[in-house]
Amino acid sequence: MQYMLLIYENEEIFGGPEKNGPIMAEVGPKHFAFIGEMGAARLGGAGLKGTAFATTVRTENGQQAIHDGPFAETKEQLGGYYLIDVPDLDAAIALAKKVPLGRDGAIEIRPLIPMPPGMTR
Amino acid sequence: MGGQALEAAFREAGGRIVAALAARFRDLDMAEEAFAEACSRAAKAWPLSGTPNEPAAWLYRIAERAALDTVRRRQVRQTLFPDPPEPEPTAEELMSSDDAIIPEERLRLIFVCCHPAVAPDSRAALTLRLVCGLEIAEIARAFLTNDIALQQRLVRAKRKIREAGVSFEVPGPEHWPERLGAVLSTLEVAYSKAHEDAAGSGRHAGFAAEMLALTGLLASMMPDEAEVQALAAIIRFAEARRPARLAADGSMIPLSEQDPARWSAELIADARRHCGRALSIGSPAPRILNMMIHALWCGRKSLEDPPPWKAVLSAYDLLAGLQDNPIVTINRAVALAEVEGPEAALRAIAGLDPARFATFLPYQALLADLLARTGDVEGARAAFDRALALEPGMAEARYLAARRAALSGA
């Protein structure tokens, strides 16, 4: 079976949305150790920059709108994800707008925290 | 001399320099800091060595070097998380062509500042700060907020742009339908915020020149976009009337009482060119109707010409049909009062909740005027007091105070 582990924490403890504060310096190496421990079980993963850097493409009644900020509704649930590598946010938005949806929904675009050299996702 | 020359160079070229640096280094903070550094070096150097022949080019070169220094320092510091490849230094190449030394990148910067991923309430402030070079305190005043709150808003917006990877490219025409709206409304808000004070301090001249240049630039780049042409026309019509907005005693003169002879014929002619272009493309957008209202007023040749209230009212009728907007309701009521009388205008604004508009100056000023004209002296006096308590600009305050003093029995 394949599973996705979604990490929920209070992002404020990480020293701002860049997440480069002392707590990250403490937790970061633990993640790298954990990556080693998971070995081949780990298919990928990454840290996300804070919600202050999120952009959301919202679809309502077939109309798409882009806005600053994270996904904020409660009537929808996380249903899937795509990991993409594109030149900039505009390219990410262009792809986000093409993500098929059953009806209404939102695609939250979150930049990844860059990996240190030598590490792979 | 150095101080004046610096101030002039800052006003004339500040926005253009910051935009060029931002486009080159893909970093708004770095562009701002490098430009500030260049200005502080100029403040020290120019009084001693004299003002350079090309002050703007001097500032740009020094700022560019300061930015390159920052790039190098960051590279050394961030060896673990290196920045993406830095732009190649081209200072030497640029030294050779003095005229073309500062690339025109303001349009690009406007698209960055007005990106849909930037919070809407930050876009205009960011544009005023980066593209037009207004001081934090000036912008904070225009947006009725304090310096610290505004500064925080700008910092958040700039971090978002950097960390989320907002593109520094001008989007292709296929993206204009969704991107242009934000740009135009941001420029509109930016212009109206800085335009509100009829007295328009010395600072305004530079800002107005900047807005004329920017909208002209947009209009020449997008000749087939009706709304771009309309905005260029609107700003030209509005700026054309500036010389006639103030009475000798410093109080504001309402539009219908301004002497058309004092309007700028040159700007009106320029506005009409954009206006004609917009109409030939054709679009029923609210911005086109707003442009037509400006055009109607600026068609007046002298104070003897009857004011075009009827035509203005028809345009507001159409506008009211397109958008349910209290500003339109209020402006339409102003015209309605002239065409059908103050009672009709009072009925037209009866649907607006007085509590919601208690702190909205145009509403209180209109209400005061209408009540005064229907003979409700007490009601009018109270409305004038509420309007004056909202601390309007100097010119408007003088006008309102004079109207209040003229109430019979006052």
C-alpha cells in the first residue's frame, strides 16, 4: 500500500513563514535522520513554506479566481496533490487552473522549502 | 544645491530606477535598499563634488553596484542554501550608453505589484511605494492607516512576492483579461488616493506626471485594450482640471463651478485621443462610462455653457444598471439633484444605510448639501458637522465650513 503522511503543526513556532528559526534548526536534522530510517519506504517529501506565502485558485460555479492566502473553507477536504517544478508562480497558477475538479473546489499553491545540497526529495 | 538636485532626480526618476533594479535583480527589497543607499551617497557626495550631469544615471549606477555587493555578500553567507544563479554584472556595458542607461521596467514592476497572488489591499500601496516613490507616511495617510501598519503590510506583500516566486515578466496578451483588471483598478485606486486632496501639495506634481507617464506607457503597449485607453483618458481629464480646482482662498471649487478656461487644453486634447480610441474598440465596461462622464464635463468651454447635468445623469443611470455600488448611487444623486431637484436625490440615497456611511465623507457632504437645499437647516448643519469631523483635506474643509456658515439662521 502507498500512504501519504500529512504533517500538521502550528507554523508560528518555526519563526515566520520562511521557517528558518531555531525550532527548524532543531527539527530539520531529525527529519534527515528520519529520512534515513525510512529508507526505501520513503517515495518523497518536503517541507512547505508557511501559509503566508500560499496562493489559492478557487473554482466556484465554474468561475476561477486567484487570491492571496491559503485554502480557508471547511466544507471541502484534502483530496489529492500534485508536486510540480515550474519556473515561477504564474506557471504554477496556470497548471493549478487545469487541475480537474468534480464540482467546486480550491487548489492551494504552496512553495516548498528548498532542500540542502546533496539531499533529494 | 545638492539637496535640491537629489530631490528632483528622486522625483523624476526614482520609480524608474527602482523598477529597473527590481527587474534586474528580481528582488523588491534589494532594489529599494540599493536605491536608498545610492541616495544617501548622493546626499554626501553631491554637495562636495557638484551635481553630476546625469543625476538619475549616477543614482542608477551606484544603486546597481550596491545591489551587486549585496548579492555577493548573500552568496558568501548562504553557502548551504545558495540563491539561484545571479544576473551577470553589466555595469561596463551600461556605462557606454548614457541615455538608455536606465531601462524602462515600470510596467513590469506594476504587474508584479498588482499580481493576483498579492493581497488586494496591498497592491495599490505597493505600487505607490515602489513605482511612484511615495513616502510611507504619505501612503499611510491616503489609506487612513498608520505608518507601522502600512509598513507591515508592504513587508508582507514583498515577502510573499519573493518567497512564492511571483514572476517578474510582463504576462503575455493571453493573460491580460485576468491580469489587467487588477492593474487598472490598482492604478485607479492609487491615483484617486493621491488625488483626493485638491490642494495637491508640491509632491503631487511629480506623482501626477508619473501616473500620466505610466498610463501613457500602458496605452501605447496595449492600443487595443479599451479599458487601458479609458484609464489613460480618465487620468488626463482629471489632471487637466487640476488648475481650476482651488479658489484663491484655498477652498475647493466643485466641478460644475470650475472655470473651463483654466483647464489644460493640452491634456484634454490628449485625453480625447485615448477616449476616441477606447470608443472605437467598444466595450460596455463601467470604466468606459466613467470616462464619458469626464469627457462630458471637459467638453464645457466656459462657465456660460450650461453644465451637462442631464447627460451626466444618463451616464450614471447606465452605470447604476451595470454595478450596484454606493459610490455610483451617491454620484448619480448629485446629478439627479440638479436635474430633478434635491428631494428626488434624497429619495435616491434613502436606500443607503446611514449608519454604514456615517464615516463616508462624500455621503455626508452630499446629504448636507441636499438637506440645505430642501430648507432643513438643522439637518444640514448636523450633516456638515459630521462631514467636517471626518477631517477632510484642507480645501474641502474650507468649502464645507463656508457652506455651513452660509446656512440661513446659522
